[in-house]
Amino acid sequence: MEKIYKLIERQMYAEALASLTQVLKGEIDNPQFETIYLIQQILSQSQRYKNLQIKILEIIKQVESEEEVDEDKYFNLVLDLINLYIDQNNIQQAKNWLKQLRKYVQGIQYNEALLQLVDNLDSMLQYKQKNIDLKEQLQTYEELSELERKIKYFEHDGMPAYLIPTRWFNKWKSYVTDSAIELPNESLNMEKEVEDLENLFNVSNDLDIEEQITAPGPINGFSLIQAQQTLELDPFDPKSYTNYILKENIREGADFILVGHKIFEYFKNIYGGFEIKRLIVEHSQTHQKYVDLVPRMIQYIILPNEQNHRIRLITANSSDLILDLCKKVNRIMKLNNEVRWWKFKDYKSQEDFIQKLQNRELYKQVSAKILEKTTMIDEINFSSSDLFICEIRYGRDWQLSEIDTKQMSSIKRKTNISDVPKIMNDSRKGLTGLQNLGNTCFMNAALQCLSNTYELTEYMVSNEFYQHLNCDNPLGTKGALATAYAELMKIMWYGNNSAVSAYDLKRVIGKFAPQFYGYGQQDSHEFLSYLLDGLHEDLNKVLTKPFVKEVEITDETDFEASRIFWNNYILRNQSKIQQLMVGQYKSTLVCPNCHRVSKTFDPYMSLSLPIPSYTLIQLSMYFIYQNGKIPLKIQLNLTSDQDANYIGQELSKSLNIEQDQMNFVFLKDHLIRERVKKKQNVKWIQEQEGQLFIYQVEKEFHQLSDDQIHVDFFYCNKTDRSNFNEQIISFPRQFVLSKQKKIIDIYFKIYQQFKHHLILIIQELADSLLNEGVNVEKYCQSVPETLEEFIEEIKQFKVELYKLVYNGKPMDYVNQETIESFKQKTLPIHVILNPLFGRQELQNLKFQRCKDFNTDQNRQLRKGEYTLEDCLRSFAKQEILGKGDEWYCNRCKQHVQATKQMEIYRAPSLLIIHLKRFRSGNNRISSYGGFFYSGGSQKITTMVHFPKKLNLNPFVLSKINDSDPIDYNYELYGVDNHFGGLGGGHYTACAYNQLINKWVDYNDTSARITSSDVESEAAYVLFYRRIDSQKCSLGR
């Protein structure tokens, strides 16, 4: 299991799930709790596979009695199961499992926190939904949202912000707009592994079962929280929001949205729900407002007079004071005593104290310091694994006193270089982990790679940087960042702790860069860029930056032009960072009209390289079957010069449908705006407004005879009692008909597609009335197959299933006129459904349903592999600027789609390469007859092979064209890895330690020697050192 835990920790879910499936096959008659727990940990990362999760989680009935079951883990697994049933509107099953969970919790010692969750969940499930008009709900929500925007609700310090699960909000939006629910794009890439597990349990994939549009149910905030048995509950109602801990790695947008008080109360009044609230607070330095989503978790023991010294847990906002913690403990303990808080001076002191407690030794003195009551929580350097002492005074005297100890000289601020060799003899020599302060792995990974950049580390730990500290630079942090970074490097290289905290550095960065202030996951490369830029400005030797005129290059050679740009840059920027890490780009723009050439030579601190497969265009489209089958949502990765004909070929191979049965169109506002010709290329298709739809049609569709006509029809629902005010509830369907046919033939042609939806509703009716003897098979056999049977059925029913409307006027099927009388090449028809179909029946007809489809082409692309050289070549390719990104040509006096090329002109001693693995889509949300689609973003998981020794000479223009004497050969020394999906995931690092001449794997607090095989699909930022660089002298 240790290997599987490591895979999950690094978010290599596909590999972990494959291993767990094999384990489960061996345990199938007696499944182990840990196996079930780990499988659920993986499956819960996706918003899909709910049927599979339910099947697996129901196994925990069999493992409840296991003695080794972790109580928090068991509770959270059952909570996951209840949440899944609530999501499926199976409230009765949710209640059944809740009864079992209550019984389990009642048998646990110290169960107050868990029991309160059970009570709140029970209360939520008892709520009866109110019947409020759906249009009124949507209108009220839009009005309240507009009010929030007008009053700038989220810019008011101290106001509450409420978390609503994104899944619930999407279901509500679908319910009130009568539109399909679309699952978000995911990049977990574990479809095959999930399929193996589904086969083991004989479970259907969620994507094969179309979701019904139903009421969203209660606002299930329980899907966002995790239970902690040790959590102490604050009985003070205004602080009760701190009694719930959010799940790790949940993200705004993907997992929840934030709304104000009025919107939440409006929803809760209608649907009921569980409230998850956080406060809007003001950043102490920048005064920006943000939602304090992740309160700090504080572990502590109470002294004296606790027999078993159990570890307790409370939460506090970053802005709370120690005084607030004292009050909170008194409320929890129902006391009114004096309280003081102690923090251990280091991790070893904490371990020694815990050992004494376990041995029941007497304690009077502790190697800890008392925290001042006016100290703000955010000013204290601690991680979630640190332990505090909460001392309560019961008499006149306090029980504890502080041991007088001197701190290690190595951690003192004024360490000088002469001390280094002596200190290094018993230090960790850089084999030091970094504590995760709460989703700070992005920071830890970048810092470990930078720590092993010995040229910079030597400069910082030797205090050489002090002579260059620029405290007056308005672009810097007044020296605070450089000083904090130097102190961290000293602890990591001179100290003897296996793991240390980067809290002081994080706090300084948070003051000047609010995006890094909180404890949410961030991008490691963005953090690295800010850190290097901040260090550069703090250490900039130029005290007064001169004004530099903008350079206009005319007839200068590249060598001359680059020198001009570089000298201008050096006039304002001189630092150790610039000396080591700054290179120079060449950017060339060519006007397509006057052919004017513009050249600039700009500095860079890291090379951001595209991954070739994703320089392709990702095109989203929908395929609509002719026979009423579920439409497909398809995404293809295409080059800009491929065309509609190529798309047709790929779909023909995947769907086994001939190309001449496909009709490509663009839809916008429910209408076909443009028909796509086979020769039109992908770049043109991408730039069009609207959404690409591909219809399966008759072969003669593309070459109509003079006797034929196109018919486009939409399903519509009446919006009031008048006959012709309607709401389109589907995208259009198409067919061809002879002009000699009559209106009744149009009715029948539409019925041939409509009957598939009608059979669905009969099937669902039968499923709900199994004991009523409904024979669906017999009914399906009786569905009219010919025009004559159809006419006869209309006569028998004496009720029209739908009415056809053309140009605002009804089309009577008894009209004997031919279609030719309409004198149109294309006939757009609205199919007004009979009101006998109530709202629920219309939902069950499922006109807007759609399922994802992966073509063979996409599967192959996912398996593609490239080299770093491929990325470098792709970076230097010419491109034409797209619409909205035009360049202003000062000769033509207009914005033009110029040709652009980026190239490396010179490279620095230390080369940082950023692989662009995160790609943003259009993030469009549009609606076609209530059918929503979105672009979205994704992570690129393509393998990029990178060498240990990189020859950059063929890619550096100064070397190629201008006889640059520098040899641009590099050696790899660091890799910043990102495992998992977009927006979350986990960062680790591998770096080469020059003191021990070994590769080290860094994973938060863990730092262990590893093999030199550091290449993986997770590589995100690469660190290279030019081979002619100076040798490491750390500790020598």
C-alpha cells in the first residue's frame, strides 16, 4: 500500500487506481476498509462515476466492525455516500444511511463534532421544498446578483460570504431554465482504469445514462466539508461558522461559488440546505478585500488537569488575536479563567515534551515561549502539524515556566561567512524538507529548486547580499523579501532540522503580492517569477533608475540592436539575479500590408515553451444523429490548416457514418447562421461566431434537386396561454422532403424522430408503475410506422401531440396544399408541443441531452510524446496574430494581424524553462434552446522528454549569426513537478545537491536521496546550469 499512497500523494490517479483494482480483486469476498477508502479518494476527484462510487461505498457496511477503522475516515466515507444519494435526489436512501451513521457516532468517545454534523444533516433532509415559480426564481436571483454588483458586496470588510456547491448551482440553473446539465471537462485521464472497476462491479458509466432535469434538492454544503472528530465546537453562535472544515484542494468555480447573504437566504428559504459561511476580510498591507476561506487549524493540549492529555483542534481566522483564542477556549470549557498559549521553540522541543507526557513524567518547565495576547494568528509561524499548549490557571499561580535556552547561532540574522564550514559539519546540507502551511506545496517545490541554485544560495547565506540591499527601491519590498529568503536558506543549509517552515518568507510575499497571501493552491511558476523579480528589485544596485527612451530599430544588425536594448536594460537593472538568470529574446513582427519589420530584444528570466501538440486548435462540436439517438459532444485537436473535410474523415472513422451524410453548420441564437463548406479550414471555423453542429442527414441533402426542399425544425414549449408564444427547448433538426409532399408528410417525418422521445417517457412511466402491468414492448410495437397508421392514430387520439408553426402561422395537417406553395429553399418550422406534456414530461423527453465522445484521434494525441527540442522549435515558429491580438503598424496607421516570431537571442548562465502545461479555453457559456456549453481550461499531460545535458547552441541566435564565443551547453539540476489536474494538484521537486553529489526528491517535509531518473509527465519547470559556470563552494 505504501507505493499506492505515494502515487495518490503525487496525484498519479490512473496508476494508483489500476493497482487498487488488482488489490480489490483479491479482496472481493472480504474487502478491506483501506482499499475502499483509497479508491474513493481517487474517484471523488471527478464529478463523474457517481454510480460506481455508490456501489463501492455501500461495501463499507461490511467493514464497519473492523477494529482498525479510522473513525474520521469511516465517517467521511459514509458522508460521501449520503452526498451522492442527495445528488441523485434519493433522499430516502440518504436518510437510511444517516440513521446508520448516527448509531455509529453514538458509540464513539468525544463525538460532539461528529454528532452535530449528523444533527444538521438530519435537519436538512427534513426540509420541504417550497413551490415558487421557476421564472420568478431566475428573475429574483438575477436581481439580487445585480444588487450585489452595484453595492460591491465583496468589497465590504466583515460581511459574510456563503459557499454554494457548483454542482448544486448548475442543477438549479438547469432546472429553472429547462436546459441540460453539462459536466465540466476533466483531465484526470483514467477512463480505462475506471472502466475496469466498473466491469468488476457490473456498473454502467454515468456518461451512458442521461441525467434528468429535476429540482436541485437542498443546498448540500456537506459536500464541501470534511469531518474531524477532534474539532472543538465554539458554542458562540456568531462564531459557529468556524466549526466546519473545508475539504482540501476544493476550488472556487470548480467546486463552489461564493454568494452574498440575500442570495443564499433566498435559495435556502426555497430549497433548504446547510450553511457554509466565511468572512470577507481586508488585507492589512494592500487593503484589498478577500474571502478568508481557509481558517488556520490549531492543534493543542490543555494543561494542567487533563488525565489523558488528548490532542484537540480548533480553528481561527488569520486576523484573530491570541486573546480571541483564550476567549474561545473558555467558551468551549464553560469557564471564565485566565488562559495563556505556549508555542514550542522548535520541533525537537515539541517531540521531547510529547514523550514526557506519554511517559507520565512531571513537567514544570517547557522549551516554549508564551504568545502575547495582542499577537495576530497570521503573525505566528506554524504549520498544521505543530502542537500548542493551552494553559488554564485554576489558582493563583501558573503551572509552567520557560526553559532558558539559547537559539542556534546558525539561525541568527548576522551569520557571517567565516562560520559556514564549522556549521556545515553537523547540518542537513540542504537535505531539508519544507512544512506545508496549507496548500503551499507550489511554494515549497519552487523554493527547493531555487535552494539548490548554489550560485544564489552562496550569495545569500554568506551575507554578501547585505551590501547590495536596496531598501529605497519603490519596485521592491524595502529589503524584506531578500532578508527573509536569506534567513530561510541559512536554516535549510546550516540547520539540523529535517523539515523547516517557510512561513516568514510567505508572510513577506503575502504583504506585497496578495494572490499569495492566503492558503489556496497557486501556480508554482507564477510564484517563482514573482520571487525572482522581487529579489532582483530588492538587490538592484541601481539606486536611481534613469529615464530610457523607447528604442526604434531601423537599419541596425541584430548584434547592434541587441546591444542597444541590453545596455538600456542594464542602465536600470543590475543585480545578482540579472547577472545569473536574465537572457534576451528577439521578437520580430512583419506587417502583412506594407511589410514593415519591427524588431525588439527584450529580457526574460524564464523561457515559457509551448508543448507542440497543444499549439493545435482544440475545436468543440456537437454531432446530431438523424434517428433521435443521444447527441455527442466531441472535441478534436486540429492544426489551423486542416479543414472541415478532414474533420468529416475523422468522424466517419469513429462513428462509422459516411461523410456525405454529414452537414456542418454554425448555430447562434437557435438559428443556423452559416453552412460550412468542406474546404473551409479550422482557423476560419474557430474564428466564426456561434457553435459548430454536425448533422447526420440523407445523402441527397447536399445536392438537392429542383423538386426538393430543406426542412429545419425546433421543439418548442408554450410560455403562456396564447398559441404562438414559445420557448425553443432544442437545437434544430434537419431533413429533406420532396416539394410535392403535403403538410401531413412533414408532421409524419417529424413524428419519426419524436417517437423515440415518446417511448422514453413511456419507459420511465413503466419503471415507476412496475406493478401496474404496463407492457412497454407491446406499446413500442404499436407505434405507427407508416403515414397511414399515423393518420389513423391522430383520428383515434383526437389530440395533437404537437402543432407545427411556420412564420408565426399554424400549419394544418388537413391542408392539402403541397410544400411547393411555400416558395422557400429552406423551411424553418417550430414544433409546439401540446400542453398535455407537463413540465416533468418535457424534462423526461430529454431534447437537450448530450454525452461526451472521445475519438481515436484524441486518444492517440493524449499518448503523444515530444522532446524539449520540439518545444524549442515550436517556440520559434512564425505565427499570425489572431483577432483581438492585432499589432499597431505605425506606417499603415492601423491594427493588423501581423506575422510574429519569438527567438532566443542570448541565454543566461542559469536557464529556467517553463513548460506551458496549463491551457485556457474560451470559457464561453452560451445557450441554444436552453442547451448550455462551455469551453473551459485543461492541463496538458503530454510527455516531454528533457535531457540531462542540453545543447542550446542551435537555438541561440547570437551563437548562430554573430559568432558568440559562449558555449551554450547546459546541465539539468532541478525539476519542479506538478501532479494532478487543473487548479489543484500537488507539486514536488527533484534537485541535484552539489554538496553530496546526489539527486534529492523533495515532497513537502520529506527530503530523500533518489535516483538520477527524474524525467516524468509531471515536469513543469526545468532548471539548467551552463556547464562553464563556477563550481559550488558552499561550506568549503
